[in-house]
Amino acid sequence: MKKLVLLVAIVMAAGTMYAQSALAIVGKDKKETRKEKHAHRVALRALEGKDVSYQSKGAFGVDFGNMPDVQWTRSGFYDEATFTGTDGKQITAYYDNTSSLVGTTSHREFSDLPASAQKYIAKHYQHYADGPVLLFDDNEANDTDMLLYGTQFDDEDMYFIEVRKDNKTEVLKVAMDGSVSLFKELK
């Protein structure tokens, strides 16, 4: 009987320790997850040559199907495919040095921003003129960071809006949760 009680106690202790470790894993906050993702991100690598790679064009066909109006260009870090999406808006898809989709950008309206971001911008940038709004839609399967406005940023879905006052233009970064931060000052 003592052996049975001891065995039950050992099993219960092991189960409790396992449950606590599982809760710790599930309970990771967003910052820890973001830090881990940041540690695994892929550094931008410049593309060689001037021609768009055949592999990027093939990957585009897999990702988006047969789009009739695709315009291809090669920038320093990406093969870029610009086309009209099914919603009629112009989309640019960015492919990295391994011909993997990094993400897409498309022009949006101020009204597309989360409501809390619209209120924040209206309050804190009330004397600024709103400029273009750009939506970056990240390909979560690719850890390569994106480069917009000459600045590299973590790969996550994000809005960017230009605000202008006099000769000063600032680019604001708007997260999907509505948080707003200064991304870059343009000259």
C-alpha cells in the first residue's frame, strides 16, 4: 500500500510540474514572441544583376495566379511585381533573394486605418495634411524584414501614412491594433 501511495504522489508531482511548464509556454507575452522572431529574422541581401529572376516570376504565379497586367522591376533588395488586385487596387509584391514573397503593399484610404489611430492622428497631427496611406501585408511564412522609405522594419502587417506640415513630412507607422508611432522623417 505504501508503494501505491508513493507511486500516486510521484505521478501527481510530475503532472503538476508538466502543467506548470506548459502554462509558462502558453503564457509567453507578445514581446517575448517578437524577440524570438526578431532573433530568427533574415538579414536583407542585395540582389545581383539587373534582371528580375525567373524564380521570382514563377513564385508569383504560384502566389497570385495568372495576373494579366504584371509589371516587373528589380530594386536593390527585391524583385517587385506590380499588378491590379481583385479589388481593383494596385498591389506591389516583393520577392527576396531566395524568390520568396516578403509581403505586399497597396494604397489605402485614411478611413481604412483603425479607428483609434484615426483619432490619435487627428488629435496629435491636427495641423498636418494627411498624405498617402500604404498598407504592408506581411507574408508570415518568410522572416525577411521589409524596407520601405529607405528604412528596414520588422515584418508584420502595418499601415504607413505620410503627414505634412510646411516643408516637413513625417511617416507614421500604424499597427493593426491602432497604435501609432513615428517611423521616419522625410526630407
